[in-house]
Amino acid sequence: MTRLPAAGPVHRVRLQFGAGGPAVIGEWVDGAVARRAWHAWVGLYGSDQSVVIRLAREAGGSENVLMAWENRHPVVQEPGGERTLPL
């Protein structure tokens, strides 16, 4: 996978068709673009019960999940709903 230069935070959208399965990943420096991608992927794939879609912001060696979609429902929303996952 090609990584973006680490000039600042990176926003990553990860789509999995099953928890723990292979992932399709998109990375953007612009958080607004990443959010639009997350919403588009939820619209395209979110009706499947096993699909997991996460939007996370990576900075300073940690990844903060901003928004997530699992079991046909949102599970993490900002503000205040961030979960910190170690890289």
C-alpha cells in the first residue's frame, strides 16, 4: 500500500466485508474528503450485516476512530465519541 507523506494527520477510511477480514483502505489529508468517502461507502455497502466501515484520524502514533458503521448501524460518532486504538 502506498502511504501519504506524514506532513500532518492522515484520515483513513477502512472497509471490510467481515470483521477481521481483508480491507479496502483509502487515505486523505483532507478530513472533509475522507468523510464524504465514508458516507459514500456506507451508502454503497452498509446494508450488508457483516460490513465494517471506519473513518479514523492518524496523528502522533495513534489512530482515533471518528466514525464507524457495523451491523447496519453507526457505532462511533464525534464529537466525544472517539475511541483511541494503538497502531
